[in-house]
Amino acid sequence: MTNTILQKYAHLLVNYSLDVQPGDKVLIRSTTLAEPLVREVYRETLRAGGHPETMLEFQGQERILLEEGNEFQLTQDPQFLHIAMAEYDCYLRIRAPYNLREMQNVSPKKAGLLKAGRAPAMRTYTKRTATRALKRSLCQYPTMANAQEAGMSLEEYEKFVYGACFLFDENPEKRWLEVRQYQQAIVDVLNRHDEIRYKNDKFDITFSTKGRTWINSDGQTNMPSGEVYTSPVEDSVNGMIHFSLPAFHGGHEVTDATLWVKDGEIYKWEAKKGKNYLDYVFSLDGARRFGEAAIGTNRNIQRVTKNILFDEKMGGTVHMAIGQSYLQTGGKNQSSIHWDMITDMQNGGEIYADGQVIYRDGDFLFL
């Protein structure tokens, strides 16, 4: 089964997500654990007429850099990656971690220096992906680290990942085109309204989307996908939001986070676990404003796996991200961080658009 599934996965990634065309320069980036999928993507890219290059990281590579690197080494612009972000046509990032806790005890100061060094490449990436001048996709190769984090065996986790991508369907691309059509009806409604309100029995938060665009995330920029998203007007967010699902960033876990917001700025925060890490994050430039508001729609994702690529797409949830905005939505906030936090809406959750209820208990009322 694995070879057939990986071949279908590679075909979907190359021909649907990245839409590789003859002559396209394609960077395939992952860890050495994902070699079986990298091999099939490489093969499929050649068949599509593209020119593939690979960038594979070995176990512990970034931790070694953070432990041994000095300030000069950490702040260097990664030349090959920057060139690829500036000049390549397609970029595939395959997540395949060895150890999800590897970075938990590294120096925050050194981690900040490394982010600063990579910032020029990331700015180029952000600008080019906003217009699809750089066609990018983020996906997952199932590893034992992710399976353990999700509380599954590796076999169970493989079935979960492949099922979320519709790879057990005879024609996965057809299924994603159906997702595109379904979500287009949602963004068409949302883009006709200016004020959005997320509400349940634990929080109530409003924000303006006037002049902003809701985006239909249909499996191209993320695989799997199943969400619609925008960037709120930066100074328009007001109220309080509680995130019922655990949030992970940089090897740190934050649970039951609650944020209070006035005129776009987060001025108070609490968490059952991980508040110290929130204290650090909110000291970063731009982190106290929201860069994204979104709604998950993927009903093939029915459980929390502590992996944001999947959890944020879960049908019946909403999420908001602190930090960097999306240029393609019209967002203007800039930050070295973009951190999605998720909350369940299936028990009493509502979404209002200009005062009208359009969503209740995890479902849109107009569909």
C-alpha cells in the first residue's frame, strides 16, 4: 500500500498543489526521514517537466547550529534557501521531524538570532508566495515523532495523514476540487461583509475585515487543507478569546490560553500551561497583533494530533494567529512569528457577519 499511496501523494503534490509546469525550478525540502516521499516527488516533478533540487536536513541539524553557533554564524542569511525563495518557481516543504521536543530547551536568545538571520529569505518568500510567483505547498510525511505526539501507532498515523489528504479516494484531485467549490461559496459570503464576530460561552471577539480578502485554502498552499482565512484590520480586534485546543511552537506547549484585546493589541494573557513562553513571545515585535483569522472545514480531521497543519483545518473549529499577516489578504502586520491557536466551535459556537448569525455549532447556516 505504501508505495501506491506515496505515488498518489507525489502526483497530487506536484500536479495539483504545486501545478508544476515544464521548465519550473522546484525546491523539495525535508529531512532525511522523508526520503521515500522525496524520491516519488522528485520522479513526478521530472515527469511534469520541472527541474527538481532537494534540501534534506539530518537529525539534530538545527539544534547543533543553535548550541554551537556564535552570533555571526546564527545571523547569516542562508544563501541557497534565499536564492531559491527569490528565483525558483515552486517550493515544497515536507514536514518529517525526528523529535518534536528537540528545540524545547534551546536558548530563546539564540533562537531569536537564527530567526533574524533567516528573516531576509522569509520576507522574499512571503512576498512571492502572496502572488503565487512562488508556488508553495506544505505537507506531512508520517514519522514516529508525530505519531507519538498524536497518541497513535505509526500505522494509525499514516492512515490519518493520508485520509486527511483524500489519498484513499480513487481520484484525490477531484475531491480537492470539490473542496474548492464548497469553500468558494463560504468566502463569497464572507467577502461581502465587514465585521466578523466569533462567540461562544467562553469568549466573544470581533474584528473588521473591511478592505481585506478571505482566501479559499483548497489544498494548494497546504496539503491537507480545508480552511478559509483572512487577516483582520490590525487595530480593529476587540474582546477576549479562549483557545480550547493545545498550541505548540518551537517545542513549547501552551494549553487553555486566553487573550484579551483592545483596539488590536493583546494587553493581557493567561494560560493553564506555558504562560512563561507566552510572556517571551509577546515581547517580540508585532506579536501582540493578530495576523490571521480562519475557519476550519476539513471533516476528515476529527481529532487533535498536536500538529497545526492538521488541527487548524479541523471542521467545526476557528483559529486566530498572532504575528505576521498574509499579504494576499491585505494584511499589514509584520513579525518574526506567525502562531496559530485553535478553539472548538461545535458546542454553542457562533459566527456573526455584520450582526447576522451565519454559523452555529460548527456548521455554516447558508450551505
